[in-house]
Amino acid sequence: MTTKEKEICLIENQFDQILNYDPSNAIQSLKLIKCTEQWIEDHCLLGTHAIKYTQLRGIYQLLKENDGQLILALPRLVYKEASQEFAEQKHFVGIIRKLMEKAIEENKQEAFLNYMTTIVAYHKFYSSSKN
């Protein structure tokens, strides 16, 4: 399965689980974390075509600044997506945007921000470990 196929799988199959995350369900939690870890590891293997940690951290900071009113961050996130140099980076930010839009629609902003913490953590680990 290619990185893009895994990302599409994440979009189609995991968004509901991410936004309805139940930390008391250890098996579901571990499965979701492992799926995310694999997705991030594969993305980081793209090398220069992967989003940089500082770019991802900037996105996360933008979202945290608008905690409670994520809708205000949406136009800026769209701009960051469009500003990415490579298609793989745009696609990565696009997944975050689509999940954020779903979180806004379902009033699940806190679950979305918790998941973003997971993305940032694994990205830091895998982007650092290849150096």
C-alpha cells in the first residue's frame, strides 16, 4: 500500500474513530495510535517532499491559538496548504484540513486538537530519527 493509499484509508476509515475517541478502550486506542504512527513514519520517509517539523509545528500553533474557535483558523490553514512546495506536503495538510472541517461540523474540536498532538509527536520522532 502506498503512502497516499494509506492516507486515503485514514481519511475514509479513521475520521469517525479519531473524533469519537474513547481513551477507556485500550484496544481501539492502540489501533488508532499505530495507524497514525505508520502514516507519519511513511510520510517522513518522503524526505524533502515531506512536510517539515517546523511547518507542522506552525500549523499546530495556529490551531492552538484558535482553540475554541477553530473556524477562524480554517482560512489560514487553507493558505498554508496552498503554500506547500510539494504535492505530498499539500496532501498531508489537506488531510488535517478535512479532519478539522469534520471536527467543526460535529463540534469535536477538543478531539481534533488531541489528535493533532499525536501527529506532531510522531512527526517529531520520525523526522528526527532519520537524521
